[in-house]
Amino acid sequence: MVTSWAKMAGACWCWQDPSVGLKLPTSGQTPAELKAQLDVERRGKAFLIHRDAARRQLLTELSPQARIRIGRADGADLSLAFDREASRLHAEIVNVSGEWVLVDDGLSSNGSYVNGERVASRRRLRDRDLVQLGQTLLEFRNPADGKAGAVTASGGELPGRAELTRKQLEVLIALCAPVRRDGVAAPATNREIAESLHLSVGAVKAHLRQLFERFGVEDLPATRKRIRLAELAVISGAVSPYDT
């Protein structure tokens, strides 16, 4: 995982192995698809995002009581019938003592990968991990992963547009601009925001500090603050997919 917004635990939001050339599940999201994703996220359950052969977005909610079987077999809970490189029963996702785990105990021919690393038997999953099975990428999302030290309340408890100053809103929209354009880019840097709004970098930093506090992410590690702020800005409705 080395380039944009699918690795929440690091400084990036996405990963795309250049040797594989696969598109991220969130690449090119339409406003309707983004809304569907956010609706599931608000429910607080873990879920998977992937696309079928026609590039239609599919969301699969995970139940702690269920064992999710993934593969080409007709009886698979998450079907990859369109992927010839996936095995009939390729892998499973299970909940073990409250933690989500990808299981591939020799089930697949081509192996299972998480963030580009082959899974040897089992791998614990974290929010925004990318799972590659055959030629299919699935993004694992778990809103509960963000609860430690950060606000993960419903949109009603997060500041909306009306509760932000004009400058705060402008900075927030500029921060999220790369993400809203293609769904995979990292948030804008301080310098990029400053240049787009004709502000000093110092002024941008001051506004961002206020926004970190307003959205309750000020205690997160520096590499996580901007990412989580951008996510919560969209979840709360403070930033719309239609903002320019």
C-alpha cells in the first residue's frame, strides 16, 4: 500500500499495485455510490466494497455471527463468479473475539493478499485494508476502528456547514477536493490549500487546527488527522460531492 487512500493506518488513503494495474473499488465513485457507502458506514457495521464485472459497486455488510465465504462457487456468501482467477472457495472472513480476520488456509490456488502482502493462513483486518482475491480488490471498512481517540458519532453530532465559519468551510472543501474528484487521492496539502485559496500556509494551519478540534480528531496521530477530518467532513454533510 503505497499511494493514496486505502491504508488508514498509514499516511495514505489508497493503494494500487502498479504491477497488477487493478482499479480501487472506490475509484470513480458516483455521488449515489458515495451516499450508499456513507449510509452503511453510519450504521457502524464492518463492510466490504468491491465491484463486479460491470464495475457496479457492491457493498457487503459483515455480521459478527456469520462466516463470510468468498469465491466463485454458487454457494459463496460473496460471489466472485466473474473472476476466473479466483478459486471456488477462495477465502473467508470471520470475527474472532471482536476482531475481523481474513482466513486462507490453503483454500485458494493463487493466494490472498492484504495491502500487497500474501496472507499465510490468517490476517487481521484494519479499516481501509485492501484485500486482493484473484483479480478482484475488496476494500474492508470498519467504522469501529476509528473510535479510539476520535469522534465517530453520527452525522448529527458532527458540525455541519452552518456551524463552520466561511473560511473554515473553504479550507475544508479545499482539503477534500482531490478526494472528491476521483475518490482515491489523498487530501490536499497545506500548500495546495493555501495556493487555491490565496492564503498563507500559516493561516491554513490555524484553520485546520480549529477544524481538528471541531471534529474531535485533534488527539489522533499527525498522519491520521487529515484523513479522518476529510472523511468526517463528508459523513457530516459539511462537504458535499458537488462542492467545487
